[in-house]
Amino acid sequence: MAHKITDECVSCGACAAECPVSAISAGDAHYEVDEAACIDCGACEGACPTGAIQA
């Protein structure tokens, strides 16, 4: 299952920079994970300064 980015996201881009498969991009309200591309590695979760990413 892909990771999810919650409303706590402040759109800093730290997660996108850490994603090894470029599955994260800027969305309308905050960054979003492309579930089809996500390999569920968790790199984004550790990079998020606000804890907005959940497995």
C-alpha cells in the first residue's frame, strides 16, 4: 500500500526530494503520492518535518 500525505503537509518538498522513484509531486492543496508509482520504501516518511506522511 502506498504512503499517504495528510493535510498537515506544508508543501515544503522535502518528501519529493527523497523519493527514489519520483512518485511525489505538488498537488492542489499539498503534495501527493502517485499510488501506482510508490514502492512503499518509507524514504518520504522520514524526510517530512511535520509528520504528514503515513503508511
